[in-house]
Amino acid sequence: MATPLESPLTFTNVGKARWWRSGLFASQTGYVLLALAALFVLMNFASPYFLTAGNIQNVAKNFSFIAIATLGMTFVIITGGIDLSVGSVMCFSAMTTSMVMTHVSTPGMPGAEWFVHLAPDGKTVIANMPGLILLVSVLAGLGVALIVGLVNGFCIAVLGLSPFVTTLGMLSIVRGLGYVVSNGRGSFPGGPDAEYFYTLTSGVVFGMPAPFIYLVVLALAMAAVLHHTGFGRHVFAVGGNEKAATLTGISVVRVKIEIYVICALAAGLQGIIVSGWLGSAPANMATSYELNVIAAAVIGGANLAGGAGGPLEAIVGCVLLEVIRNGLVLAQVNSYWQQTLVGVIIIAAVLVDRLRSRMA
């Protein structure tokens, strides 16, 4: 018969986590949230208009314009990769969407008879099926993003090229193609479905900007995929230790191709939404956006070495950047200080994370 222990087991070699490694401070995101809260207080004193309902709605809309692309970038960063082509993909997808929408809405153009016809007055263009032009145009824009993602993934996962070099080259290729197909001019959504397009990209849903609603839905989907599916576990495994992931039977090549496709599609969708807000897709649209997207992901807590990241981190980083930009504008501070502050915050975020690791 077993004799009950007189005292509970204790482990003298296991101690409690220090305060900077537990609770809110257990991740870099916690520190960023504290910094964000401090910024809200500071900006409220700097400008009485900062916490007004209209400005908060404006902040929500503006940070959504990079946050969707940041969600896709976070997938890539979790695996230890990088994608510098997102800004160019945003532009090319937006231009493709606008150009296809205009093309198929113009009577007499090849294939247009499938989508539109002229009214009895001979001038008014009527859609054969309302919404079909919009659907085809958006799918065309996402289609070119899909191709870019597949090429990036193939070069990196199959050919073994460096993610930095591959996507840097793709940045130039896609941007150049955008100038070629548009002759350096912007394109404008046109046709009978143009109003639907503007409503879906820059309208208001339940009192909130439509882009913000899309962001919330995609962020929840990303959280579910990363934390409740086999694919999500494989993504973290590849980022944590690629060789170990291969030995456990994970198809590293497939995972890498899929995450670059996801990143490109997110960038493509982001570009289409931004073009709706702008009312056009200029040839220089989203230039250097890749730097803002990567900065937001890193500031939020994604680790460039791989193995860490998520939708909350991505959104927190985007909000912080937009609060800084918005606050500087309201406080009438020179907007050029924004880039300086973003650089300081990136270095500070990495420094805090490194200090936490050393003090663990």
C-alpha cells in the first residue's frame, strides 16, 4: 500500500518568472501596448481633436490601409522570410483591377459584349449582370498577385534563392510591369459597377470604415488558422527550426510557397482597397509601402529570425504607426519627423526584446 507523502514535492531548480517575463510583459507586444496607451494620453494633451469620434474613425480607416498587407507579411516573417515586393504588388493589383473594369465596361472592346450593352439611347452603358464586372475585375487583380506569390515561393522554396534578393528583384519587376502596361499613367475604375466598387472599398459598415471591417474578419481568420490548424503549426515549426520541421515530415517547400502566396494575395487585396479610397490607381502607388508593412510587423512583435508573430502583433504595430502619424499632423509637427520616429521605435522595440532575453 502506497504511503502518502508528508509534504508536497518542490523543485529548487525552477524559479518564478521575473516580472518582465510574465503577464503583460511576457511579449514585446505588451510593451508596445503600453507605449500606445502612453501615446494616446500624450496626443490627447497635444490636441483636443485626437480622441474625437471622427478622428478615431479616421485612424481606424488609415491604419487598415497597411494592416491587411501586414497580416500577410507576418505569415512570411514567422517562417523567417521577408517579402519586399508587397508595395509593387499592391500597385499592380490595383491597376489591373481598374484597367479590367474599364476595359470590359467599354462597348466595342474585345469581350465587353459579355458584360455590358448600350441602352436604347445609344449612349448609356448598362451592365448585363450587376456586380459581375466588379467580381471579374477584383479576381483579375488578385490573380496577378497570386502569380507573383507563386513565383516568389518557387524561387525561394524550390530554387533555394534568398528571400531578400528574390523579393527585391520582384519589387522592381512588378513595379516596372505596372509602368509598362499603364505607360506611366494612372488608371481609374469605370463602368456601371464603379459605384459598387467605391462603396465596398471606401464605404461605411455599421458605423465603421469598410476596410476596418475587412481587417477584423481577416485577422480573426488568421488567428484561427495559426493556432487551430495543422497548417498554422507547420508555419511556426518552419520558422522555429526548418531542419527539425523537415525531419518531422513537414513539407517545408509547400508551406513556404503557400505563405508567399498568402502574403501576395493580402498585398493585392490591400492595393485594391486603397485604390477605391484614392479613386484611382496611380503608377507610383504604394511606393515604399513595404517598409511600413515590415516596420509595423516588427514593431508589433514579429521576430525577423522566425518563430514568433500573429495578427494581434501586426495590428498593434499598424495602430502605433498611424497614431504617431495622426498625432503629429494634429499637433502641427513637421510630417517628416514621422519616418525618424518610426526608425527610433523599430530600434527601441528590438532593443527591449533583446534586453528581456538577456535578463531571462
